[in-house]
Amino acid sequence: MNNDFTFTIKHSLFDENYNPSENTRITTNFANLARGENRQQNLRNTLKMIDNRFNTLAYWDNPKGDRYSVELDIISVEMNIAGSAFPAIEILKTNIIDKKTNERIEGIVGNNFSSYVRDYDFSVLLLEHNKNRAEFTLPENFGVLHGNIFKHFVNSAEYKAQFEKPPVICLSVSNKNAYQQTGNQHPVLGIEYQQHGSSLTERYFGKMGLKVRYFMPKNSVAPLAFFFTGDLLSDYTDLELIGTISTMETFQKIYRPEIYNANSAAGLHYQPNLSHEDHSLTKIVYDREERSRLAIEQGKFTEEHFIKPYKQILEQWSADYAL
């Protein structure tokens, strides 16, 4: 049954003229920036922040700090099911422009992972399951369907025809967990941290076949969570890793400034705090409350247009799924 579901991959450029497509989740970081009267300035400032951060990390043979520029492709993935197409996944792919050699270097796909089914799982299914319960629990097989869809996509002929390496998904650390430095340090990824216990996000991404490591790059103030398959430290080049760091750290400074634009850096022991007041704001306009509300709307859209209409097909496929 694995061959019953195929994927259609579409590319569009994320630049200062970007307008979200009708299938893009409007809570997605890059789509959220492209709304309202400040949209073009938001986009221009974001892209400049990404380039500046990249050049700070890729400092060798780069005396003026302007050698590199990052291009971002939006990868929109439709899942073809029973003669219809559903917008399953949207991610960013970095491309690195070396202005000294005029080379265009392939970066990593997977940045800013976005999924309607994840919206459904967290904003509809999980909330309804725990309504009026005294103790928080997870629904049976929580995240299994989503994880199987993701694994099926990454192992699909469509993915392998366009991307040479597996994705790396970079997220914020959980503000509900504490982190401790391990003593390990990577020349690009920086200081490694270890999470105390495991988060719901970590378990959910584990269903996608991904493991996680936490690193705080040089001149960062908080660790980032890197979800990957294989070996994060040896499967990717320094420039590939810098592309992901510069892109995702920029988004996190905008969306979670209390953590990633704090005025003091994480120490040996670190507890992220979204109420932390000693932080700086970027000049980029963002409405976090609207984003949370829209996630529920998108989860209900997924339930109505994907989960309910194809419930039997999806349950049978997921139960039989094997790589």
C-alpha cells in the first residue's frame, strides 16, 4: 500500500516580494511575515538578518563579512490521495551564494518544518482528548500517522529525485524543560546541551524517525534543537549547517525573542522562559497570539478536509506502513 500515496513537490522563492500561496499555513513563520502593511520591510529585514548571521559564522576568508548570501526556496509538498491532493508539508531549503567564487552551493532542506496534520494533532485531537480530564494524557497512537506520512515522503522517489541529503529540522528548545551543557563543543554548531527528560515535541518527532541534539552556536544566547537522521556532525558541511543555523536562529529571534534575543546567554544550566523580560525586540512585526488562534483553525481545516474524509484509507495505510 505504500505506493498508493505519491507526492507533488513545488518550489517558490522566499524573497522580499513573496506572497503566501492559498495552500500555505498562514501561521508558518515565513508566511506570517508576509502579511500586513509592513510585509515588505519585514521580509527585507529578515533576509538581511539571515545573511549577517551567516557571514558572522562563516568568518574565514571573509574579511568584510559580506562574502555569502542565503537564498531560500519554499518547498510545498502535496500528498496525492484517492484522486485528490492535500497540502501535507511545507519546508524551506537553503541555497548559499558565494559572491567571491560566484558559486551557488546547495544547502539543507527541512528548515521551518510546517504541517497541517501536526496542527490537527496538537490543536484539535490533543485538546479534545484532554478536555475535562484531571490528568494530561496522549491519545492512542498519537503522532503515528503524521510520522508515517513524513517518513514516506523522505523515502519517496519524488524526494530523492530533488534532494541529495535527508532533512534537518531546527526548532526552538522547549520552555517546559531544563538543559545542561555536556562539555562537547562543535566548531560550527557550538556548545552541546542535553535536555532533562524528554519533551512531547521530541517524542512526536521521534515518530517521524528523527533524533535530536541541542547546540548553542557561537554568539547565540540559547541552544537550538536539531532533529535529524544519520549523523548531524558528519553528514553535512560547515556551510550547510551555517545555512540552517542562520535561517532558523533569525526566525526564533523574531518569534521567541524572550529566549533567542535575550540580553544574556544560557549558562551551564539553562531553563528557557517565555516570560523573560530582559530581552530585545527586532524591528519585525509579529502577532504571536494570532498565530496560536490560527493554528486551531488550521487543525479544524485538516480534520474536515483530510482526516475525516480519508479516515479509513489513512488508518489502514498507516497500520500497514513499513519501510
